[in-house]
Amino acid sequence: QVQLQESGPGLVKPSETLSLTCTVSGGSINNYYWNWIRQPPGKGLEWIGYIYYSGSTNYNPSLKSRVTISVDTSKNQFSLNLSSVTAADMAVYYCARQGGYNFPFEYWGQGTLVTVSS
Amino acid sequence: QSALTQPASVSGSPGQSITISCSGTSSDVGSYNVVSWYQHHPGKAPKLMIYEGSKRPSGISNRFSGSKSGNTASLTISGLQAEDEADYYCCSYAGSSNWVFGGGTKLTVL
């Protein structure tokens, strides 16, 4: 059974960079698309972007200038960096797997809350 | 891309049927047959319930069904059960490898 687990600091200061890692277990990171999705408090889900195991990426246009997603196939992990964070970036961040770029998000992590505060 | 529009809440009694709508545009829901629905119990991982508009993943009850007409997709849950109480989100492909979600609907089983 594929499992995803997000990890990283739960508190980030305004203007700094949010960094999270998703560790994949129970399956290989190869041949899949790996996504980051977030949910601000009281709001709906927002797709942030994906990385293919080979390293190609695509980002939500509204976040593209601040987002970098990377992959480490040797560790079965992929990561999210979101720069210049503000209070609007406070959210539960989820990682999720797709079988193809237009496939559904079939496996998700449980999410990790990131608070933006000085 | 703007978020898809869902009702904030719906409710129903055990055994009844409910439908949750998901309104998009001709740039997302209307153009692609790639709408999916997710069930989310707070604190847990969201769960895929419907994909490609109307298909159910293995293990998902046939009480859950999906459909689409024009720019609007719908999720119907029949024979409501207490464990169906959760938040439900629709999601559509929006072209250029981008995705858009709905704002979510809180389902209350009375």
C-alpha cells in the first residue's frame, strides 16, 4: 500500500521560505507524477504543482514565481519550496500521487499544517 | 484559473440521496472529462471517490456516482450513511497540465 508522509517546519516567518518534504513508502517514486496541494484554514483545496519522477515540473500560474518542486529518487522523496511567504500561505499542505498528468490524485498524505508568523 | 463553485453545505437523513454540484467553465469542467471527487474527513488524507466524471476506484461503494452536464459536474450519494459525513471536493483538469479544485461542500448526515 502506497503511503505518503509530509514533513517539515510547522512555523515559518513572513518573507522566509517554506520547505516541506514528502516521503513515499510502499512503492517507487518512478513513473509517477508527484503533487503538492494546500488548504488554507476554512477554505478549499488549491493545487500548487507537480514534478514527474524524471524532474519535469508544472506549477499553478498564481504561485509559479515563488514555487520550486524537486525530487530525490534515491530517497523516494520530493520536496516543496515556497519563497517569500505571507500569512496567506498559512495552510495544511498535502502531497499526492498521480498516475499521469491528467490522472486523478489517487494517493494523498495526511497533510501538515504550516503557520506563517513572526 | 478560478476555483470551481460548490455549495458550502448539504444535508440529508440516513437512507436518503443527496447531490453535490460543481460548477466550472468551458475552460475546465466543460472542456475535459477529467473531473474527480474527493472525500475528506478532517485530519485524514483525502480519498478519491470518483474519477473521469463517473468512474469509481476499486473499493468505492456504488452508492457514490458522478455525472456531468455542460460546465457542471455532480456527485450523488445514495442510501446515505453516517460515515458519509465529511467534506467533499471536486477537481477538474484545466488544461496545460493545470488543475483546479472546488471550494468544498460539507455533508451533514442528520
